[in-house]
Amino acid sequence: MGLRDRGVEIKTPEQIDAMRRAGLVVGQTLETLRAAVRPGISTAELDAIAEDSIRSRGATPSFLGYQDFPASICASVNDEVVHGIPGDRVLAEGDLISIDCGAIVEGWHGDAAISVAVGTVSPEVTRLMEVTEAAMWRGIAAARLGGRVTDISHAIEGYVKRNGRYGILEDYVGHGIGSAMHQPPNVPNFGRPGKGPKIVEGLALAIEPMITLGTKESIVLDDEWTVITADGSWAAHFEHTMTVTSTGTWVLTALDGGEEMLGRLGVPFGGRG
């Protein structure tokens, strides 16, 4: 393992494989949580399901205790964008919940997020989720060996702007990931291409657009964690951990490694095993 570009961590293939194992735990846990989301369930119940899922697979929750965060997932509802603390809140028909989850295997991290409709949501909320998830995949697809980190940023912003009038959070961004959950470099969801560290083998990134139906401005609540939109508009959040190998792109937190979506976007798949 080496360091380049002001603290950017470059992993060996074996270390990337460990991140894949962590990523599979995250992906499997998020699918379990997606199936559990329904009107009447509390965010604390979802957190308990997540912790059991992570630990039963021999991993450790990344979030629990991270800077004193008290839970294994972030559960952000409606106008809560990210970092919502699970608790007594009960989900209702028509809500939108974003669930962020991380796991550690052998010291290596995986990190991903999904937004899930609770029952039937409005068409504009459905479209918000579709645009946010598709923007994440466009960002992942823009990563190429020899390219730059903001190629991803530019692809995300461009897709969002072509598909409606949405807010793109600027104060919260994607990030490097590996032996720690948050590492250099930052991966903004906006900006010019061709900037930032070079994309090389062994670099792993968490790509995570946070998109709103209104403003890009946000407020942190008194719990010092939960981020809400400044205008009360609803938000969606999707995230995957990914890397680029010599043969193509590998989405470490997608159960199929991203092969299906990358194929749709014409991007070579670079997964191993």
C-alpha cells in the first residue's frame, strides 16, 4: 500500500479484495433493509436489523461509534438529507427514507446508501430517486484510469441538470475510502472535469450524490448530525464504493459488482471473482 497525491491511499489487489468482502456485507444489508421498509416500522428497528445483518456476516458496523455516532446506519427521512440518527420515528405511507450503511472486514471499509419509498410516494419523489441513482451511476461510469476525480463530479452534475431543476448539495461530498471510512480525495457532485488526483489502480472512491427537490443549502440540527434542507424540500441519497482495475470498473458494494449497470452504460466491467 502506498500514498500518493497528498495522502491518497492506494490499495493492493488483495486489499481491494478485502474491501469487496466488506462491500458485499453492505450491499446485502441494504437489500435486507430495503425489504424491511414499510409504514409502521421505526428507524431504530431498521438500525437493529442492520447491526444484526452486519455482525452475522462477520463484519463490524463502520458507523457505530464513529465520532460518537450512536447507530449502525444513518436513517434520513424526507427533508433529512444525510446523517439522520435512528430512533423512535415511525415511517408513514408516502415517506422517503435514505439509508446509509458501512461495514468493516479485516480493517477495510465498504460504504453505500439507498433511498427507499415507504409505500406509494408522489411522482416527483419517484423521479427524484430515479435521477439521483442514475446520476451516481453516470459518475461511476465516468471514472477511467488516467482520468481525474472531477471527471466523476462533472458527469454527476451534468446528468442532474439535464433532468430537471434540482439542488445538488455542495457541503457534503463523496470521498476516498479504504483503511478508514473517510479519506482523501473529496469527490464533489459538481464541478469542471480534469481536476483533482489522477484515477489509478488501487484508488477506491465512495460516489454519493445528495440531490434535493429545492435548494442546495442545508442546516445541521441540534443533534449535531442530522442534515436537513434549508427550505424543507425532500432529498434523495445514493452511494456506492467503487474502484477501477486494469480491465474496467468494479463497484465493490453492488451485489453483482456493478456488471449489469456498467454494461448498460457501455463501461467495461473490471471485477474479480
